Amino acid sequence: MRLSDFDYDLPPDLIAQEPAPDREASRLLILHRRNGRTEHRRFSDLPEYLQAGDLLIINDTRVIPARLYGVFEDGKSVEVLLLHPAPLRPPRPAARSGGGEAGGGAGDLSWEALVQPAKPARVGRKLSLACGHLAVTVTGQESHGRRILHLPADVDLRAILQSYGVMPLPPYIKRRAESREPRAEKPSGGLGSRLTALDSLDRERYQTVYAHEEGAVAAPTAGLHFTLGLLDRIRQRGVLVHPVTLHVGPGTFLPVRVEDVSRHRMEPERYTVPDGTAQAIKTAKTEGRRVIAVGTTSVRTLEHAAAQDGTVRAGAAETDLFILPGFRFRVVDTLLTNFHLPRSTLLMLVSAFAGVDPIRRAYAEAIAHRYRFYSYGDAMLIL
């Protein structure tokens, strides 16, 4: 298939810039795959479409406030998004303009990160982040603006992120200009807090109510609509709720750059399927009960962990599964998802699940009814 097959026009004012006032007050478009029929409901109506014995699979990854601001040695602003710990590398000679040597001693920490701007972040350059509380050195240079950063061994990174880190909202959310200002004031001894009102809002709302396992740099957004009360109502109907964990990485933001979409390669993401979840899926499938995936991350986890016969293997692994139309789903029967960007791998996944034309019509209807799109937007249940 061609990349242009997954394009559509979206009015910019339908890109949600903030979450709905109440999580479960978001709108919910119901798409019936059997006949293409649609319904327009609220997310709080979701339990009406569930039945006793259904198995609801949620992704319990927790987003870390991994975006930090600071300056290079010359005082120019820099933005860093910490992605995940990286293996330490042998020290390398510094770039001529950097001075000294890159790398650190035993016990030092090494992280892969996205650095903006990337060009001046050469090996050996030093960055001062979090109002001077975190000094890092570039020790490796990767593609797509990625760098390997050395952190001192004695740094309390969790405390720094809690005080100075900003939630890594996707780039289409444009209302955060004040948080993008460099934070270059001198450290005052204690870490303190530099959180704005919007930072605090995002720390609550760009996180599911069941987030537990830290490690994501983007939220599994279909789950943002749930409240604890709604989950209680769902369980009261006899629905079983089980978790998987997939730590959403920056690949969720990367555009597809090839017209022949089969040539696109997904970035690997870490996932875990607990023993109890794998057993619950096996029992549900044996008894003919539905497996309902909350979000594309849950779908990719389950389908990657599935054997040819649909048995889901418990354990931890990585997935680079790219789901395109024509994919044979072995596990997932029903999908709850948000509305995704044009030309994105997520839109391709939901098109594989429901069909390209039904999704195209459903998206057109959602636009006509002025649904809110993307991470903080509304949801769709594909039955």
C-alpha cells in the first residue's frame, strides 16, 4: 500500500490542545465492522458495549517527565528528552571545540536522548540542565538527533525529573510556549520545584489512572479516558481487566518517510506480558470470549507475543511489529483507540483492524461532527 492511502485533511482547530475537563466525558464514536454502522456516544457509555466475560487489556506503562531544558557551555539553549538508559561506552576523544574527554568512570550513568538542537551537541560537549542541577556530557552520536549522554554516578535523576522534568507531550500540542523557555537560573541549594500550572495538569492528565510501570516517553492515549470509577463499573458487569506493559518510545512520533509503506521499519519498544494476563487470554479464547485491547500499544504487544495458534506467551521482550492492512489478528477481537495522525503507523494499524475504507469514512464522520483528535482527543470503539 501507498503512504497516500492513509492521508486525510484535518482542520487544525480539531487537534486537542488540552484534555477534556472530565476524562470519561470525552466523546466516543462506535464503529461496527460488520456493517459499517456508526454511533455517537460519550466515553462514560462504554460499559454498555461490554459484556460479562469480556477481557479488557490495558497498558499500565507510566510516562516519566523526561524533558529537560538547559544550556550549552556557551549559554545557548538546549532541550533534552531522555529516552532510556544506554550501555556505557569507552571514552572517546572530545570534539575539538568541547575540551577534555568524553565518558566517565565506573558507576557512571549513560542515557540515550533526543537533543534539540542536535548539530551543536557533538561528542565532548557539556550541557547544564535543570537549572544547573544536572551536568551531562555528550559521549555518543546517533542518528535522528539522538545522543548518548553521560550523567554523574551520584546524581538523583528521579528527584531531578520530579522537580524539573516536563511531560513529553507530542509536538502537535502547541500551547506550551512558557515551558519551552530555557530555565537557566542558578541552583539554589535544594532542588525545589519549577512546575507551572500546565505542567501539573499534564502530569495528571497525560497519564492513565492505572499507570504503574515507569518507562514511557509517550502516553498510551486510549487509556486516558478511563477513571477509577468507570473501571469499577466495568468490573461490576463481569468484565475482567488485565495489564500488559509496553513502554511507548519516540518512534510513535516518527513520520513514515517512504511512499511504499511496507519499507518502513518500526523502532523496537520494550514490553512485558504477565503470567496472569497470558493465562486469562488463553482461557478467554478457549471459551470464545472477547479480548478487547485498549490502544494500539496493547494490540502490538498481544499480537507480537502471540504464537501461530494465538497463544500469548508471557514474559518480557521487544517488539518492532508493524501492522498493515492484510495483517491477520490472532488475539484482539475489539479495539478501543483514539484518532490518529494522517500517514501514521497508528492509522495504518486501525485500518488493518477495521478496513481502510471503513476507517476513512469513520474519520470523515468524526471530522464532520467535530470530534477532538490525537492524544488529548476523543476515542473510537471498533466492534
